[in-house]
Amino acid sequence: MKHFLTVVIFICLVGFTFAQNVKNADREAILKVLEDQRIAWNSGNFEGYMLGYWKSDSLRFVGKTGVRYGWNETLNSYRKGYPSKTEMGNLTFNLISLEFLSQTSAFMIGKWSLERAENSVSGHFMLIWKKIEGNWLITADHSS
């Protein structure tokens, strides 16, 4: 019986350690997507920035003008709202929280800032992330 309990405890510890390693790898993967988006934005590359979003008509984006649906609609809205590199400014993100809801979904809250020569702006965001075909992608974005 003592040997059995030792084996059970060992299996539980290995399972917990494995789960933590997977969670840490997923966290790092999500943060890398966010960093890649920041780099793309600051290079004036909308398409690169949009690689972090789910390329689907079901993508949802909530902003000051209301709800938008779809990857193409979101891309076009960014192009219209930021017609020049000057308007795009220099983007930074500050993570407030990242919570895993399951093995394939996560919830993030953070702050964004656009530093521009004139009229710098900032706000907050709430993102829903899903692991789709092995990649973490934003499926819903509420930025204000």
C-alpha cells in the first residue's frame, strides 16, 4: 500500500509539472504573438499585425464605433483609421492579466498606448484567445 501511494503521488506531481509546463509554453506563445503584433504595427505593417487575429468572418472586434465582424473588415478599419505611419505612432502593450479558461482558450486584459508626435492616445483592451490548429489567435477584441 505504501508503494502504491508513492506511485500515485509521483504520477500526480509529474502530471502537475507537465500541466504547468504546457501552461507556461502557452503563455509564452500568446505573449510572442502580442510582441509580433507590436513589431508589425510599429513597422507600419497592418497585415503582419493582423496575423495575431483569427482569419475568419467570425472574428469580433468591439471599439468606439461599435461591433465589427470579420478579419477583412477589421483590417480595413485599421487602414481607414490609421492612414499614415504618423497616425499609427509607436504601439506599446502593458499586460494586466492573462487567465487560461481551458487548454484552448485564454482571457487577457491589458493597456495599449500609441505614442505619436502629437495627440498620443491610450486605452485598455480585453482579448479572447483560442488555440486554433496549434496557434494562439485572437478571436474577440474589445479595445477602448
